[in-house]
Amino acid sequence: MKYEFNFIFDENGYKQLRKEKSELRKKLKKNKTTQKNSITVLIELLASIIVFYCLSGFDLNKTSLYVILLIIMFFLLYRLGRKNKTYFLKKQNYINGNHHLIVSEKFIKRELENCSIEYKWVLIKDVVITSNYIFVITFQDKIMFVPRNVFKDYIELKKFYRFVKENIDNLSYENLIEDYVKKMGGITSSIKRSRDDNGPFFEESKDKIIYKFEYEIKDEIKEGWVKFDNIHNGYWRI
């Protein structure tokens, strides 16, 4: 199965994207480093004000003027930085340009006019739905996005969400299987999720998670099955 999306968003869409990304990063506690950097900058500013106050002969009026000039300077730099970033993104066709996103069972790939980036599922840790976007998050907290309006309805959106979530979960299940076989002294040669065949498990369930795998132990190839419940407990048939 594979999803492909093509979408374009304008400057207003970019502003909304930036806002929702910021909110998401706070939830991810990604801003811990930013907070530390902000505290460092604040300490340095306070130190510079104290030094200026001493050098000015403890002149409170001059020091107040110095603080006001600092605030104005940082505000102008902040505004200029925002405008330059928007201008740069427009030049690179990130804003008002075509975004092509491919999501398959092997990778997620985003293509722009001048560049592309690809992530294997082993690098993906989570998927989050916000007001206007679906965000796919890597273990390095890099974020790829899909606008919600590319889906015809909420049902299609949830199908895509489950597809991404399933691919993320599959890796953790595969790791559990490999660890289990390794503890027996074997080596896993293949792992495949079984959707139609229940194997040795006779119970039918809507959200069944059953894997068939082959492993080598003592120069002999063997077959195994495992069914996982919602909390990753495994029911093994070796």
C-alpha cells in the first residue's frame, strides 16, 4: 500500500503550520534546549546591563537608555529574521510551491522542487493529528506534515493515520520477535505480519496482530507464530 500527496500552501497556510508545529514541539518537550538557551541569553543580557551600569558611573538614566536600545535592537532582529525566512522559503518554492509526499510500507519521502528527504520507518517514532495537519515525527524530532484538507473526509484521514501508526508499531513488534528468538539461541530469517491467516490462533478479533516468522537454530530452519495484545504481550507458538 502507498499514499501519495501533492499540495501547495500559501503564506497564511505556512503561518498556521508554524503555529501548530510550535504547539507540537512544546508537547514533545523539544523546547527544553530552547529554554536553556533562552536562560543563557537572559543571564548574559543581565550581566551586560550590570557591566554597563558600572562603567557608566552608576548612571541610572544612561543604563535605562541602554536597556531600551537593546530591546529595540532584538525586536528589529527578530522581525527581520522572520521576514528573511519567509522570503527565503518563497524563493525555494517551499511557500507557493508543490509539495510531493510519498508514504509507503518501506519509507516516507518528501520532495520539493530543489530537494528531497527520505526516512525509513525505523527512524519514525510517532504520528499526531492537529487542527489542520497530520504530523509525522522522527526520533530526531524532525517533522513532516500532511494538510488535513487533502483527505476527502475524516474516514480517509483516520485510515492514513492508522497506516502510519501500524508501520511504526510493526518495527517494535519485529524487535520483540527478534529478541525472543535470540534468547532461544536462534537467528530470525524472516518476519511477516499475517492479516488473512490466523495460523494456530483460532480466535477472531477486529484488531488482531499476528506474525509468522522463520528462524534458524542449530542449523535447522523452523517456523513460529505470535499473537500480540494491546499492551505488547506475546502469545507464542514455536
